[in-house]
Amino acid sequence: MLDSPRKIGMVAGTMVFMFLFPLYFAWMPLADEGLANGGGSGQGEWIVSFSESESVLEESTVLEDGDTHMTEFTVGIEDLGDMEIGFIELIVQCNDNDDPGPGFSDSVDGVSDLMDVEGHASGDIQDQSADGTCTGGNGGFTMRWDVTTNYTGESFSITSSQKTISETWNDNGFGIGTWSATISAEINSAPIVGGIVDSDEDFDITWRMITYEVVIEESMVEPTE
Ligand SMILES: [Ca+2]
Ligand SMILES: [Ca+2]
């Protein structure tokens, strides 16, 4: 049977293959379940990190006293692909420098309307309200929604299973839809003889969304032999 070098080579190759293949498939499910390093407890030592992308929508508006402005930010399922939503922020900035001297600062308040956002009806994504004065160089307010619970984007190491990690770090399908908010301006003007010195204010509105993919790596070097 083994009468030529070619046949001998094929048999040897086949035997190596037969030997390696069961080893490979015996090891793979263990690695998937985090058992390879965990001594059969279902646990493993992992480093979890987040590969992030940022989406930003900016607009500006000028409002007089009592004026309101509605702003919207739409998150489509096709925008996300395989990414999960970490958090979404609404940042409203203003800087009232229209009055001579201190006082008479303008202010802004805002209220969200997330009726059309996935996760609002179940109470997982809740409306917020906020306000701020337009002073100090960073006036205004920020609202933030952690669409993934407790999302920070910081990497960490954990003893767990990959399954548990994946089940923890996702957005549950929440956050898709149209995020809406309305801001209202309060303009205060110093009482100067001869007229009003401050009649309005500029507001910069920024919607910011951080999306991510979870990266799970073994924290120890896998033995290869
Ligand atoms: Ca003012
Ligand atoms: Ca002003």
C-alpha cells in the first residue's frame, strides 16, 4: 500500500489531520464558553474593551425672551449596523455677554420628548429636563442617556463568561427612533437708560451619540502546546 513517497506523504498528512482536528474541536467550545482557562467553572479571565464611534449633529438658534425651539436627532437602525448605542447626549451651550457688568444673565431650560424612541414606552429610556444659566464660559446644560446601562467606555478585566459579558454590554435594541427636545430662553437685560441692551441669545445645540462594539480578549496568554 505504501509503495510510493507520494502515498506515504498523503497518509502521514491524513494522520496529522485526524489527530489535530478532534483536538481543535475539543478545545473550541471550551474557549467559547470561557472554560479554557477557568478550570471547568464556566468562568474565564477576560479583558473587556469598547471600540467606539461618534455621531454628532450640531445646530444653532437665536432666541428672544420666552422663545422656544424644537430640535431632533434621528437614530435609524441602518445607521447602527452591528454597533450598540453606548449613550446619547444633548448639549445646549450659551454665553451671555450682552450686559455691561455682572448680573442679568440669560438662561435656558429644556425638556426632552422621547415618545418615538425605542425603550421609552417600557421606561428604560426616560425623559429628562434640565436648565442652566448662560454664564461662566460653559453656560447651558447637558442631558445624557445611558442607552447601555452604566456605559462608560472604559475597559476593564473581569472573571466571567463571554456569554454573560455579551448579555451585559448591549443596548437591548433601545435608542432607535427620533430623539426630540424643546428649549426655552429667558433673556434678562440690564435696565439701561435709553433702551434695552440685551434682547436675545445664541444657543448652540449638539446631539452626540457614542456607539460601540464590545471587544473581549483573554487576559492571559493562551498556552499553545
Ligand atoms: Ca442678559
Ligand atoms: Ca443675551
